[in-house]
Amino acid sequence: MPANTLVLIPYGRFCNATKFAGEVDVFEAMDAVCRDYAIDPLRTSVAALDGRRERVAPCGAPLGTLELGVARRGFAETAIYTKALAPGKEPPPWWEQKLWHWYNATDVAGNLFNCPTVAYSGEIDPQKQSADLMEQTMAAEGLKLERFIGPQTAHKYEPATKEKLIARLEQIAALGRDKRPKEIHLTTYSLQYSGESC
């Protein structure tokens, strides 16, 4: 982590992780930390190296890398990650597929408009595909996903690349977030997020 950083590590709720009740846990933990410590809300960010969450989303309030950073709680793209629509496989019912909007980070990639987002992946980590998908989706929104890739590395940080990543995060933290951006983008499929933004 960058220098002078307070790190909060929510455990998550087993298979829920930071989804649903796990998301509430994270926000409650962040609120508790903000009550007890002098936290600059313009320099709050989140980072994780775990499955679909191997990226950093420096944002104002939302925690979560791709999951919480875009107010989502799931895979980058459910159908691709789970192979739910693979040839020869019976597709899930329409209503289940509709619920994927609430789960897919790619469906709300535009929410990263005000959040510089940095992705780290190991070059040979199979879960690198989520960052690849997010990069494509963000590009379609006119956004750039900054990438750091650990050469010949599986599901872990590669030391030299990690140092470069930390240096970049320190640059972003030094700049902070614009307190009054002229434009904010928010896409949501749930009234739960009707008033939130990065």
C-alpha cells in the first residue's frame, strides 16, 4: 500500500464476500474508521487481489474495486465468467439473466467516470479475463482502465510490478478527488443506489 495509508481489511461473508450483506458490512466498517480516524474523503481508495477484484478504484465514498467501485457485487461479466451461455448448455431463465444487470460490473462501467481506476493482474492468472473485459467495456464508454500486469505471474502480486503500482497509487492519492466535479455519471439497476456517486 502507498505510504501514510490506513488499511481496512473487511473479511467478507464467506461465499457472499462483499456482496449483499457483505457490502453493508464494508460500508459500516468504513463509517466506523471515519469516525475514529482523520480520513480524507477525497483520498479514499480500495484495493484487492482476489478473483474478480484484482484492481484498485480510487473513489470518494464507495469501496470496492470493480465490485463496490461501480456499485456492483459480482463478476465483471456473469455469462462469460460462469460460461452460463456456452454452446450445449441450457441457458438460465430470462429473469435470472435480467438479474445479472445487478451483478455485472461491465453493465455499469460508466460509473468509473469520476474514479481513476487501476487494474493489476498476473499475466498468467486465469482471472485476468475480468480486467480484460472491463478494459474493453470502459473503452466503449470512452474511459481508460490503467493496467499493471505482473509478468509470468499467476494469482499474486509480482514484486517489481507491485512497486510500480504503489508508486502510481501514491500519485493518484496526492492529487485527490475533485470535490465538485462538473459532471457525474451514474448507472444503476437498483433504487438502492439512486442517490450515490463516486
